[in-house]
Amino acid sequence: MTFDRVRNSVWIDDPSLDAAEYQRARISMARWNRFTGIADGLYRQIARYQIAHRGRRPLRVLDVSTGNGDLAVRWAVQAARHRCDLHITSVDPNAHSIAEQQRLAKQSQVEVQSVQLDCIASPLPCGFDVVVCSMLMHRLDEAQAFRLLQSIQFSAQQAVIVCDLNRSRLNHALVKLASRLCTRSHVYRHDAVAGIQAAFSEQEISRIAQSALARPIQLRPLFPCHFLLVADETVDPVVASAFA
């Protein structure tokens, strides 16, 4: 059961937000990502495509609107551990986030290329095998989501992977509770609830993706509170096996 989509401003986008408060909110977001296991779930999906490139060249991965880079850095750490040859580039419009990405990568002793870019206002760089967009769609209207998916498709030679909140009454209650338990950041608490209220339902994102992407798509719920959408030219058997 779901409810009507309500889009409210998120406080983390406020240009007057104190830098320290911005970082507290981003740290809380990273904590949520660790709790939900999103990074590892997305890494397993990415690693499936690396198999086809093994022995030839690194799999080129673009992480869109990556924030502090905790997902991208986690993928790089996992890849090094599993001897999986990935070349990861992350893009984000915020200079503080770019600096934090590099600090986190250095701390973790991995390499992630960071590019400051607004993916809504500017085209994405080309030449990537897999493009991942996590936790951005709920901040967009339908027209923006459509255009971004087309931009991602143009950038991704092999696969598009999208992960985001899945709007429903149950997920709204879970996100509201979790945001109170996992952080004291008033910015993150506000934005977490605003995010689930603004999220697309599975039916809505499926309709938008089918219209925007000239590739077969697979869509499924991703515990907790998320959906995972994958679009590539060869859904069977690589992607289909991920949804078995």
C-alpha cells in the first residue's frame, strides 16, 4: 500500500548549511548505507559484469551523485580484496563531497577518481561499462528522472543500475523510525523522511524507465525500503540470475 508522492526540499541542499552540519548529515547517510548493506548488494551486481572483462581490461564503473563516496570506496575495497579489476569514477556537484571522497579513498588505500559535476545540469562523461545511480531518483521530478536515465544510458555501454527508496506506507514507517535511532543529525532525520515521501513507487519508476531506456529492465524490491533496477542489453543470463 502506498500514498501520493510529496516532494519537499531537502535540507542538505541548502547552500547556507554549515559545513560541519553537512558532514554530520553525510556521515549519517553513510551509516544508513552500511546498515542496509546497499554497497555490498550493488557490488555483487557490478562484479557480475566484471567477469566478462576479466583478463582484458578493468571494468569501468561510474557512480552518479555519489556524495561522500562511501559506496564507491567500499566497492574499491571489495574489488581489491577479491582481485576484481574495477576502475571507479564518482561524480558529485558538491566540492565538500569531492574532498571527502578522496580523503576516504586515501584512508582506505584504494583509488577512486572524483569529478565535480552536476548530473542534472550537465551530461555525464562517456565511455563507462556500468553506470550506477543510488539514492538520487527520489530527489527528482518525473521529467528529470527520465532525462537522467537517458543520460546514464548514453554513458553506459553495458549496464545501468539504479537503487533508491521505494515509497510505501510500511517503508515510510521504517525509515522514520530508523532515522531517529541511527543519528542525532536533524538534517538527516528531516531528509530521510522527506526522501521516502518523495520516492517513486516500483510501478512509477518502472513506467519511467521503460519509457527512457532502450534496454530490457529488471526491477525488484531490495530490503530494506529500496528497489533495484537493472537495465542492460543481455538481461539473460547475467542479470536474470541476480533476480533468481
